[in-house]
Amino acid sequence: MPTGVRIKPLPLSGVKTRLPKLITGVQEREEEVIVTKNGRPAAGLVNYDEYERLKETLEVLSDQDLMRQIQVSRTFYRRGKQGLAFEDVFGDVFGEPLLIPKRRRRA
């Protein structure tokens, strides 16, 4: 959850009557709404982009092979080793050598 996000707990009856306003708040201000039923959390209303980010995060975290590779990579870099450059991995992706423009010096 992003920092500074406002979370509103609301009973289901309050959500039913204010749904359009709540959706606007979720979309525009990234508010989150916890819908309660009989005083207990029952559902959540979040911005769709945040929902997609959460799904992607869960997908990565639940992939044991990917998490193992991430740990191997962290260990590799923590030991001060250097990885391959983009050009070393992809070379001439478009049938031409990859040319990186030189940075101009500022006067």
C-alpha cells in the first residue's frame, strides 16, 4: 500500500448509498475502502492500478524459481561482482550494432 493512502472503513449500507463517490475517491485520490459487514471487514475497494500491482507482486512472490533467482542475484551483487551490459546480452537486436550516444559535456 502506498504511503499516505487514506483507508476508510465503511459498513455495507454506507457503501451502497455512496458507491459513485467512493469510486471517484479510489480512482482520483487512491483512497482505499474497507467494507464491513456486521462490524467485520468483508471486502476492499482499491484503485485498479493498485490492484494490478498487488496481483503482479503476489505472482512474483509465489514463483519459487523466480524468488530463488532474485536471491542468487542479490548475493552476486552484494559480493561486488558486475553483471553483463545490455549490449553483451542483446548485441545487435535490430540487425545493426547497438550504438550508445555519447553524452555531451556541459559548458
